[in-house]
Amino acid sequence: LYKIVSYGANNNFDAAFSEASKTGDAVDRRKILSNAGELLIHIRQYSAAAKFLEEASRGSSDAMALELRADTLSRTSFYEDINLDNSNPEDLVRRFYKALYTSGGSDFSELKEIVSSDVFLRAIDKETSNNFYSEWRAIMNRGISSGLKLEVILDLIMSDIKFQIREDNEGGYHLKLIQTGLGTNLDSNFYIREVGGSLKIVGTDSFREPIGRVIMDDIESGNNESAAIWLDWFFKDYGSSTRDGDEPLYGHPLRGFWKKRGNDTANLDSLKMAAASIMVTERSFASEASVILEKGLKKSESDSLNGKIYYALYFAYQADDNFEGQLESSSWLYNNFPESDFAWSALLSSLLNLSKYDELKKLADERLIEDDEDSIAIDMLINMYFTKMDFDSVDTIFQDLKDKNRLTARLYNAVAWMDLFDPNLDETALEYARQAVTLSNSNNPPILHTLSALYAEFGRCEEARNTLDRVMALSGSSDPSSDDWYVLGRIAEEYGMLDSALFYYEKVEKPESIASQYDSSYILAERRLKAMSLK
């Protein structure tokens, strides 16, 4: 095999094909040529790989697939050699992929020149659910699963990339990525507009909220036509949702203000609420979006519109840590849609965030009398008792669920993590964490992280480190995350490396959202820092 690969790498195809013929019958010859072609791809010898796969296709039952792959490889170049025109929207997306893939997961400076400032600021925030760091981890996972080096993946993407392109009346573009050298039906979306004299990516599938800001700018500048075009694009990309059972509150908030067709583009209030509904889930836009939606609420004359506005407002209040607003909106939604799981969960979460424990317990207990399997009520009661550090009550609920065989990996993990905050921690927490890992097939990073933290807590440092390595491998990251630094600090502390432990604990970041702080690694790290200062 390697002799054939060597011949191919040196463009000696007659010798390669002759050597392949010595391996057996025609089937064996096709197989070894195909395998050699795949090896040549790994060393970026695409032209030679194409010739091998083309030869392997002759008489093969997979002839069409091999020929298509050979055709793609024959047109594949090194990404470093591809010239890109910054005024071309397609090349801008190519630049985006190149900059992201070559960032190493840390240096995103080139992306700052490619995306708008709104996208960039959101994308470098590690606290957001989607960011450049998570995009990079996804890239790493793709490389691991495919067995290809990142430069090979980038070569294939850059050389054979195809888009569907739409344009607005302001020189803005919508690009839908439909094919790369890695495959078809990718369906990734890019929104592009001129910013400061050059084209910029102002929104993608992972960074949608800034698209609402662009639409709002169009509305405020009187360009309703362009705003409507972008709202149509956004609705087609993200507006359709599959209803879960009989849930009345579902899907993107835009669905309440924009339709597939027949929209009133002359109604300024409707346009603004539609744009605001796209912005609601981004902290930096949430306050502005709330003001617009609240004005719409004051003008509303129907419960139907009120429901759509309150649904959108809940997301804005949630992003902005406006707990009173969350309670107002969720209460209205629950009173008007009592069958909605969304409204029920939102209401109990709002009461929890406001420490209205008596009201939460009363509502949850009443629901559990009616339905003792209501998972939302059970979860909220567990969270309530945890915030009160009432571990006995948490354990009572947990044991009841255990006796009824209703425990899941998520619940085992939740209680194991909560136990880290319990001053009377015992090794049953390790049992729960291991059970969570088993039920999740040992491939869930947050669950494995809980186990690694507990191993460290009990001084089982080698197991803690090995488990944390597994977490990082599954996450596709070579650098520890904020939560990982806590475990590393705990390991260092166990080894008596107090200066290192101090350094690691201080790298644990405080969550921006107040609602996310009470059960965070940050609280655990702060507790250890306080304990170390007393030694």
C-alpha cells in the first residue's frame, strides 16, 4: 500500500497501477487503489488521490460515488493558494472559514475584520451558548470524527464551495451554503451588509440576534423595503418550528409578528416589534428590544397580540436578568395558557429567581397532587431547596424518585453536582456521578465534568485528571474552560501546590447572568479561595 502511495505522490501512476495489479483480483486492485487515494488525501496530494479514485471506480459498484469524489479532489487546491476578493460576498464567507479554522481556537483577530462588531463582541463572549470557541470545538470534533487534519478539511471546503445567493436593494446579501468538498445539504446561512465601507458578515446561524439590529437600523432610516426583505429571509431560515404536542407557546418569537406572506410593511410598529423579537435573546440588545415591545403592549387591543408580545418579552427579560419582568410576563402567559409547559416552567423559574419560595412550593405541590410525575415541578423544587442549601429536602425528593425508578442521567448528575456545595459531602455523591456517566454512555462532557470535580474533591487526583482530559477531548478543546480551571485548582490544592491552585481558581469566570451564578463553578472556586486565605 505505501509503495503505491509513494508512486502516486511522485506522479508515477503507471508504476502505481501496475503495483496495484499485483495485489490480487480486480476487486483487490480497486480496494487498494481506493485506500491509497484516501491516504494521499491525508497528505494533501489531491490530484494524485483523484487519479487513484478514478481508476478504482472502473467496474466498481460504487463507481458514481468514487467518480464524484475524484472530480472534487481534481479541483481541490491548498487553501493558502486561493486568492480571495473582499468585495465578493462568497469570498467573504471563504475568508470566514479560513480565519476560524486557522485561529487555533484562541486568535480570532482576523475574524474581527470579517464580521460586524456586534457579531464579534458576541462571538468572543465565552458565556454565550454559541461563540467562536464553541465553533472551534465543533471544528475539532469534525476533524476527530473524520480522521482528517484541519488543513485538509479547509482545503476541501475552500475549493468546492457553492451558495444560493439573494440580494436586497441596499447591496446586502443572504448566502445559503449548500455544498463544500465535505458534502451537500449543509444549509448554513450568512447575512452580509456593507459596514464602514466594506462588506461584513452581520449574522449567521450561530449569531442571529445582530441580524435584528441591522433590520432595526433599516427601519429607523426609513428603508422598510430592505427591512421586510431581511425579515422574510430570517423567517424562512428560522421562523418555522415543529410544534411539540399541544404546546401553544413554541418556536422563535418572530412567528408572532411576521408571516410567510401578506405582511404589512407600512406598519412601523409591527416592523419594529418584528425586529425586536429577533434581538430579545441577546443581553446587549435585550433592554432596547424590551422598550419597543412594551410600547407595543400598551397599544395592543387584543389578547392574541398580548400573548405574542409577552412571549417575546419573557426572552428579553431573561437575557437582561429582569426578574420582575420575567414574573409579569410568565404570569400572564400561564394565566392565559395554563396547559403550556413553557409558561409553567417560566413562571416557576421567575419565582425561584425572586426567592418567592413559598409561592413556588405552593404551586408545585398543587401540581404534583394532580400529576406526581410533573418533571418541571420536581426540578424546580429541587433547585429551590438547593438555593436554600436545604440538602435534606433535596435528598428526600431524590430518594422518592429513586424508589419509583424515575431517575435519569440528568437528575443523577444534578444532585451529584449539588452535593459539591454540601458541607457534609459524602461518597454517595461519587456513586450518583458515576451512575450519571453510565446512563449517558460516558460521552456527556458536563456529566463527566461533575465526576472529575468529585474525584478531585475526594483527593483522587489521577482519576480527576483523566476524567477531565476526557471532558476536554469530547469538547474538542486543547485549553481548559472556565469550569475546568476549578477542577485543576482542586487537584493542585490536593497536591499542596497552593500558588498554582490560587492561579487556577482565579481563572474561573463569574457568570454574567445572576440566575446562573448560584450553582456555578465560580461559587465553588470562591469558596476554596476563602478557605485558602484562612490557612
